[in-house]
Amino acid sequence: MATKDSFDAFVSIVRDKVNEFSENTDQPNIKIIQNELKDKFAELAKSQGYVSGEEYEALKDLAKRLEQRVSKLEELLEGPKTR
């Protein structure tokens, strides 16, 4: 659990620094650097088992639909027994 807390703290610090740097700089190259950092950070987060908000919502929706299918199958299997 300490590793997760450390990773979360690292994420927070990096986000704050990138946002602060990008807000205080008018250079056109900042977007390039920001995008590169974002890509590298996304790779690091995925390697730690994290997913994006969009991926999380898609997985949550998939899990919900699978639960509904399992419930329906369970009902169909129990149906003949109660008759």
C-alpha cells in the first residue's frame, strides 16, 4: 500500500509542476513538451496497473453488462428447479 501512496504522491507532484510550468510559459514548444510528458506519464501509470478515466468507465460498463448476463443465466438455470 505504501507503493501506491508513493505513486499517488508522485503523480500529484508531477501534475502540479507540469500545469504550473505550462501556465507560466508562453513558449510554443511547451505544448510539445507537455504532450511528451503526458505520453510518458500514461505509460508509467499503465505499467503500475492504472487506467484512464475513459478506460475505467468502459470496463465498469462491461462489468455491469456481464453481471446482468450472469444473473439472467442464473435465473434460467434455477427456473426448472422451482417448477
